[in-house]
Amino acid sequence: MIELQHLTKRFATKGGTVVALNDINLTIRDGDIYGIIGMSGAGKSTLVRCINMLERPDEGSVSVDGRRMETLSAGELRAARRDITMIFQQFNLLMQRTCLRNIMFPMELAKVPKEKAEARARELLELVGLPDKAEAYPAQLSGGQKQRIAIARALATDPKVLLCDEATSALDPNTTHAILQLIQKINRELGITVVVITHQMSVVEEICNRVAILDEGTVVEEGDVQAIFSHP
Ligand code: ADP
Ligand code: ADP
């Protein structure tokens, strides 16, 4: 379970202080596919980056499975980030490495023995439907295939939580659908809690069970997707 309490984050800019998050309170339950929706600049990215402490909150607390993220030491945070992994709009793959070695990368950092890491990476290539791309480089892949490799890499450390920051925003509708299906499969079959940032209602409607609507750093609506978006 992810619990955000009184989360506030400000940025100092030339134009003055920007309050990116203003006293956010949210609970994301185990097994949720939880949508965070809102316009550009609403604070979605900052909120999710506070869950794994890519951004440090100014006030409030972030607890993941009872672990108070803002209190962790650097070493503890490294370990926590193997449990809470992330995918991005621009995939962030390492261009000089093959797909297989991209997926092995987090396991290398976690000092998993090479043979074991390679075996696991090949299993993950199967899981994401690209078993024949082990030796391909990211530049040789389509956007959807790149995101599949990024998902495989995110799963390499057997996380409990997958954070998705506009993961389908660079993809066409058909590819978006396929990636959302893969995310749903990961949630159901591996029991991974998923947090999905999006500006697209259709993404929330397709896979999320719960949603928070963010506007100017505040949660303006929160709850069951059916209840909030059901058409009369
Ligand atoms: P969203 O993901 O909903 O588009 P963000 O979380 O990226 O929103 O941004 C929320 C607000 O915080 C915006 O006004 C943005 O410009 C500001 N912001 C985000 N990151 C930074 C930063 N590193 N420095 C200054 N302002 C930032
Ligand atoms: P997103 O699509 O996630 O909202 P952005 O393009 O808003 O991405 O932000 C990308 C990066 O730039 C993030 O690391 C964010 O913290 C930073 N950023 C966003 N807004 C600002 C800003 N006004 N000033 C400085 N950095 C910013």
C-alpha cells in the first residue's frame, strides 16, 4: 500500500515559488491500477516522482508498504527503488546496449550474478513478447517495442510497484492499446501495483480501477473509476 499524507512540494523558479503539490492525501491499495490524471503542469509527474523520492517532498510523508520513504538513507533508497520501478514517455533505454543488456542493467547494479541475470532477462523478453530482440539495439525498435523493453527492464528486480509516467503518450492508438494490455497483464499475473500518470481519459477508462484528478497541485476528485466516469 502507498500512502501519501500532507504531501507538499514547491519549486523555486526565476518567477517565484511554484507550488507543484499542495497538501496531497492519497491511498493506493495493493493490486490497484491507479490513475493520476490532469492537465499539463497539474503536478502528476512530481507526485509520482515523490513516491520513489526522485523528488524530495518539502512537507508530508510517503509510505510504501509501511516504509517511510522520506526517512531512508541513500543505501536504503537504492534498495527501495528495486521495489518501486518506473517507465517513462521517452523510454530512457541505454542506446549503446542491446535489449538483453538493457534488461540486465538493473540486475548488474544489484550485483545479481551474470548468468542468472541473463536467464531472467530472457524470461522477461518472453513475457513482453519480444524473445527475438535480445541482440537488437533500441534504435532498431519501434516505439511500442522500446516500451516493451523498458517494461521488461522495470520488472527485472521483481518490483512490487510499477510507476508509469505518460508511458503511452508517445505511441499511436493501437500501440497504446497493446501496451495497456501488457500493463494489465503484469498487474493481474504478477500482482504488481501500478500507478499510471496520463492526460488521457481513455487510458484511465481502459485499465484503471481507481483514479485521482489533479489540478494545480491539488486532488479535486478521487475514487472508483466507474463511479467517477460512468456515463449516464
Ligand atoms: P505534470 O506532470 O502534471 O505535467 P509536473 O509535475 O511536471 O506536472 O509539474 C508541476 C508544476 O511544477 C509545473 O508548474 C512545473 O512547471 C513545475 N515543476 C516541475 N518540476 C520542476 C522543476 N524541476 N523546477 C521548477 N519547476 C518545476
Ligand atoms: P512531464 O511530461 O512529466 O510533465 P515535463 O516535460 O513537465 O515532463 O518535465 C520534464 C523534466 O523537467 C522533469 O524532470 C521536471 O521536473 C522538469 N521540469 C518541469 N517543469 C520545469 C520547470 N518549470 N523548470 C525546471 N524544470 C522543470
